[in-house]
Amino acid sequence: MARISYMEAARQALAEEMRRDPLVWAVGEDLGRGGVFGQYRGLVEEFGPARISDAPISEAAILGASVGAAMMGTRPVVEMRFSDFALCAVDELVNQAAKARFMFGGQTRVPMVVREPIGMWRSSAAQHSQSLESWYAHIPGLVVACPATPADNKGMLKSAIRCDDPVVYMEHKNLWPLEDEVPDGEHLVPFGVARTLREGRDVTIVSWSAQVHVCARAAETLAQHRIEAEVIDLRTLWPWDQETVLASVSRTGRLLIAHEAVQVGGFGAEIAAVVAE
């Protein structure tokens, strides 16, 4: 085990996968200087500009070219800098990457990872602060991942790169400096398997991304008042671990869902609807 940051965990995951598979490469704006947050620092020196590719400022061009590259057999990791900016390429992601497998009868797949940093961050204003995960969970053909810890950011990014379908990979900007223990060696986290941080009998709290840590602190406060909360980190919104959530709610009889995204149309409503049904 090593104690590293959320950002470093993802950097290591990408480097390990690029060493393992020569078909893995990364493309986006500012990658040559290490990425806007430093999450690609040192990679161009190891892998060169052909595999850590600086792109012009055109999200549609970056993602569109990457869809074609993925269909031809490579595994691009596409950096969108902010989830807000990815909206400039939503057609390429939603109408092309997500649909290709179905439209071509399974003759081709689109094994790509689209990294979209989400969430509120210092001085970032309205066009750099959105959490848009529920948009992508609505689209058949996309996997949606929202890691909350350094260990998950490493294990889930490695799983995303190896996935044969397009993965929208959403890392919270406020988590970049978070440090925690990360397993050494080959560390993979499967999609669709939630993580139970804390067991409890009185209420189930479900969350993902940065709000997981808020919920964990809330559960500690509740425990001081003899209320035992079970805290579940979904990890992925699609697929999401219905079995773990339903089993927990069947024991506690109460459900609280916390997410940073706008409440109207948020993924919390999907969870609540499934549980109610």
C-alpha cells in the first residue's frame, strides 16, 4: 500500500495501462504541459507526443477524432478538462460513440474513456462547476463512473481503459489533492459494484463522488446521537448496484440520497424511484 493523492492515483493508472498496452493513448488540450490540473505530469516525457497528444482547442474535433480512432482499434483516453466543456462535443459522444455498437450490429465497438472533471471548485464560476453525470446515465451505450477515493480512481480508471464500451469518467476537481492508501500492483475495481463505507441499522445514505465524504462525516455526527447510518458509495451510476442499495434499505427502512448535481432530474430520483417501486 502507498499513500498517494487522488490525482496521482489516476496518473499512475494511465501510465501503467500505457506501458501494458501500446494501443492506449491520451489526447486533449494542455496535455503536453501536464494537463490543466497536473494529472498528466511527466507522461509526455515517458511516452512522447504521439501518445500524449496535445490537441487544438476544439472539443468536438478531439472527441470526434477519438471515436474514429477507437473504432479502428486503439484505446484513446480523451481529456475534456471540464465536464462543462464536453457539451461542445455532446453529439460525438451521445450520437456517435454511444450508438456505434448498436448501429453496426456489434461489428465495431468504441473502447474509449472520456475524462470529465466535475463539481464545484474554487473561483470556477457557473461554466466550470457543473455535475452532469445524470445526463450520461440516460444514454444507452455509455458507462458512467464517479470515483470518490484515490484507490477507486486508480482501479476504476484502469477498468475504464480496458472496457470495450465508451466510459464517461467523472473525477471531482475538489478531490485532486485528497490522499489515502492505494493498493500496490494490479488494482482493478469492477463497474456496477458499490462500496459500503459504514454499516448501520437506522438509515441508508447513498451517494457518489465528493459527496461520499460529506455523507461519511454526517454519519459520524449521527452516531453521536445514537443513529447508525449505513453509507454506500455507488462508484458507478451506470451500471449502478441496485442489489446493494435494495438490500440495505430492506434492513434500515429509510433512504437518504445525496448528490451535488441539480436536484431536478438528478440521478438520485432514479434511485428513489427504483427503491419505491
